Amino acid sequence: MRSIPYFFGVLVILTGCATGRLSSPGTFLPPEHNLILAQAKPCCSSYFEFPYLKLGIEQETSVIVSPESPVFDFPGGRSFFAAFELPTGSQAMVLKTYAVNMLYNPSGHVLVPSVQFLDLNHRIIETSRPKYIERGPRIIGDSWGEANILIPLSARYVILMDGKSSLGLSWRDRDQRTGFLFTRSGPTGELSILVRRG
């Protein structure tokens, strides 16, 4: 199980499947969450005003991007987001994304995030859409999507936001010994980030 610190009202303690605004049996939630996103007031007028959570080296941090998360009008479109300050010596990171709202639902959803790096002056260095590879335990447990990302040398901040054009990810089906379950993408989800020196 992943422990989740409190951050700007968007991080919660997780005790199993995502609950609250990310869980609703029998309902596919992205349409509802997209409506909330469209009507939300942006949190900030610039990247400088973002609420940044400081990351540590080799310390996995989990985050829930939910309808209560901050909203910003990025160059690629409006999105809920999570923002982090990178530790000194950051060279690479492992980003994981987990399917949510799967319990008793025919189709859950997953946030397939884009990654945006900023320099010390909060200027955009690059924005990328990482390739996520399906991972999971050998015998039992949840699967996840995982991307290994190189951090630009001048990067001091990283933003995780909706990948927009991403369709979703295929996961190992927990109810079958063979086959995969395709999970559609949405604007919200559960993520974790691990920063490494190299």
C-alpha cells in the first residue's frame, strides 16, 4: 500500500481503492470530472504561484489528482495538476499511474499524465508525453502504468497534468488469468513519483 501525504487539499490517506470523488460504483466518472474542470476557476495566473510540494531523493510520493486539485490553463489546455519542487541532484524519475474506480464498474479510468519541467525562474523547459509500460505483481495485486523519465539538467520543478489526447492504458485483468483490460483515460487519477540521482 502507498501512503499519501497531505498537499493543498488534494492528497488523501489511501486505504485500498481510491474513494471519494474518484470512486462511484456503476459510473464512468471522467464526463463528470471534465464538467467540473470546465467550470472551475484557475488557481493561479502564473507558474510562480503554483503550490509546489518538495520531493526527496529515493522517496516515493503518492498523489491523488482529483476534482479538488488546483486547475490551470496550460498552453495545451486546461487541466487539474500536481506540482513538485525537485531535489538537488535530480537526474531521473519513475512516474506511475494507477487505475481508479474499478470496483464493481465495467470500466474504470486512469490519468495518463504529461510531464512539464520548469527552470529556476518557472519557465517551461519541455513538456513530454512519456510512454507508459504496464507493470504488476507476478501473482496477485493491482497493475500500474510506469514511465522512466530523464530530468533536464536545468529543471527545478515538475508539473503532472492530463495528457489530453491519451486514450488510456491496458492493464492485466485482476479477474482473469489471461488477457488485458483496457482502461479509458480521464482528467483525474492516482499517481506516484520517485526521483533518482541517476
